[in-house]
Amino acid sequence: MDQAAAMRENKKDETVSAARRKRRTGDVRVIAVTSGKGGVGKTNITVNFAYLLAKMGKKALLLDADAGLANIDVILGIAPQFNLCHLLRGEKTLSDIIVEGPGGIRILPSASGIQEMAELSKGHKLTLLDELEGLDEDIDFMLIDTAAGITGNVLYFNMAAKEVIVVVSTEPTSLTDAYALIKILYQGYRTQRFMLIVNMAKDASEARGVYQRLNNATNHFLGFPIEYLGHIPHDQNVAKAVKSQKLLAEKFPDSKATKQMSEIVEKLCRKGPDEYENGTIKFFDRSVVGSNGQ
Ligand SMILES: Nc1ncnc2c1ncn2[C@@H]1O[C@H](COP(=O)(O)OP(=O)(O)O)[C@@H](O)[C@H]1O
Ligand SMILES: [Mg+2]
């Protein structure tokens, strides 16, 4: 038995800690941040949200699930020694690979450009679930930064998470791609709870127009509405922060984009778990492993 497997065996014998119990009873909000089109700001939003949650006293774990092209580490200017790859190969446990980011956020780093990560197998997904459920850390929020598009991994993380935030920009292509993703998640997996963020908007009214267009389409063609979380304005401080590999919310706390992000995060926190699920929430939905044929 290798070291990681032995460690897992030991864990099984331990009594269930409060942190694990919390996850089993569903008191952890698991939110996937996703988009149809790439480059709409998912990674920036997810990382800054985790930081803002931490500022509000909530413990956030960030999962870099853009397994083919990970970049949370690049945005934060950190170089984690281990990543998801080591976990899935059984070489390390989850606690070995989690690193601490700004404001005390916990980050589960991924690896860029590794083929086996781009399409996780059923075995990999189960390993990840086992590790997440067994993790001995007290967390309130798990934010999942997914890849763009409609690949198996993206669909998987969106199905497994209990809440899905869809990010769009104001470009028509980002809207049509978002609609395509929502349609697939609904028709294939009956996901019906989508929250929208319009990023890089000129102002609130432009953003609301974008939301209304998408909401009209889901109402009309799929028969359900999507929820509007809010907008983040186009703000050159975002690009400046990315270039300097610092977090926007940390480097430019008074910027327009940070202020809007804070508002959205506060809104998210106000939504109690009861509002988004019927009391049968599990930490991560195990039943979806393999349901997309993998
Ligand atoms: N609100 C914003 N204002 C200006 N530029 C932004 C904004 N959000 C994102 N960007 C730009 O878009 C780029 C892509 O963002 P990123 O978070 O990496 O997108 P994704 O994860 O969806 O591919 C960033 O590097 C940044 O330059
Ligand atoms: Mg990204």
C-alpha cells in the first residue's frame, strides 16, 4: 500500500469530525462558476469572491477545475508544489496539495496542459469526491472555477455542485454559448438553478438588458427563469491586477469592479441554504459520477 492509500485508511478509522459532519449535512455551499465561452472573467470572479468571502469571515475553498488550462495560480502569482494531478495519481492527499492564498483562502490547485486532467475519468472523479468528503477542514463555501464550454469535466462539475453561477460578457457570442450550456445542463441533467453574472458591462442597465435577453430565451424555450445575481463593470484595474499577479480585491479594494463583486458576494451570503435546496443537500452530488457516460 502506498503512503497516500495508507493515510486514507487511517482516516477511515477516525471519528467523523465536525468539519466532515458539516459537509455531510450540506451546510457547505458548493458553487460552480462557469461559462459557455472562455475569457469572460470566471477565474477572476471566483478568486476574488473567495477572498471577499474570507473578509466577511467565511471560510472558502477554491477548486481550480479548469483542469486542462489551470490558471488560478498564475493570477495569484503562486507556484504550488503539488496539484490535483498528484492527488488523482494517489501520490498525495488533499491536505498535502491545498495551499493558502491571500486572506487565508484555501486553494486546491490544478495542473495546466496535462491530458489526463482535461477529461477526468470516473475513477478520478470518485477519488476527488472521497477526498473532498474526508477533508478535515472547516469550510463554508467551496467555489469551483470550471473551464468554459460543454466538455465532460465542465458538465460534471456543474452537475455535482448545488449552485451554478453562469458568467457572461456583453458580447452576443457569450450569450448564445451560455444558453447552449444551460440547455445541455437542463436537458441532459435537469439542472434548473442558474444564477447569472454579467461581467465587463458598461453600466447596470446594459447588464440588465443582457440578463433579460438570456432570461427570455430560457423562459421561452426551456420553460424556466434564471436568477440575476448582478453585474461587474468593465474596469481596467482588473487587467492591471492580473498583470501584477495580485488580487483585484486586495490591490484595488475601492475599484468599481471590487465594489460590485462585494455586493454580489453579500447577496450570495444572504441566500440561506433553504432557499436553494430542499433540505436533502449533500456536499457534492455523488450520483452524477458516470452519468455523462464517463
Ligand atoms: N470586469 C472586468 N473588466 C475588465 N477586464 C476584465 C474584467 N473581467 C475580466 N477581465 C479581463 O478578462 C481576462 C480574462 O479573465 P479570466 O478570469 O481569466 O476569464 P475566464 O476564466 O472566464 O477564461 C482577464 O485577464 C482580464 O484582463
Ligand atoms: Mg479561467
